[in-house]
Amino acid sequence: MTSNHPIYRHQITTLDQSILQLANYQNQVLIIVNTASECGFTPQYTGLEKLYQNYKDRGLMVIGFPCNQFGNQEPGDTIDIQNFCSLTYPVSFPIAEKVQVNGSQAHPLYKDLKKSSPGLFKTKDIKWNFTKFLI
């Protein structure tokens, strides 16, 4: 994506209330992933953390976005998600506040991502937890 792509205009609020400006990551590889703590795919946190640890010094950034839109598999609040991510699958990459990825209340970043990279058969909805965008 070019440096003037709409995704770089977004800012993300993390679970600890830090603000990430995506513009700061224009020259890095980004993996953006919607997460859930009660999903069969939740063990992917381990692989994402390993990938992040192995490549962060070479410019990789992973950002997780908890979402409860698929099977009610992220029912907790910010504290629940923080506790889960620190105790069960400790990750050091940023985790955003819980968002929606589909529908009219979808986070604006996800609206731009889906517009830029539609899925199979040009579908524009995220189908399940742990869908990844590689930028």
C-alpha cells in the first residue's frame, strides 16, 4: 500500500489506553488481526507472538483487535482481555480496544482494509476470528 493509503490516517486505542498512529508504521510490515479469547483459533496468539519476536527488529508490527462478532467468543471487557492476554497467551505486541469488524459499527480501519482487500469472490465481510491483513 502506498504511504498515502487511507489506513495510515487511522489511530488505534490500545487496551492500556495508549494511542498508536498507523502513520508511524508506513515503512514497516503490518499484520492486523481480529482476535477472540474463546475461539478454537485462539492458540494462534502463540504463533503471532513468535513471529513478532522474531521479526520486530526488522520492522514487523502485529496489532490485535479483539472482536465479539463471531460466536460471542470475545465476551469480556477491557480488563478481562488484558488479563487473558497477559496470563493465558502473553503477547507483547499491541492489542487494541475491542472493536467491531463488520457492519455499520465496524471500526473505520476495518472499513478501509476491507475496501482495499476484498476477500474471495470480492466479499467485503470478515468471515471469522483471526482473519489477517498483511500490509
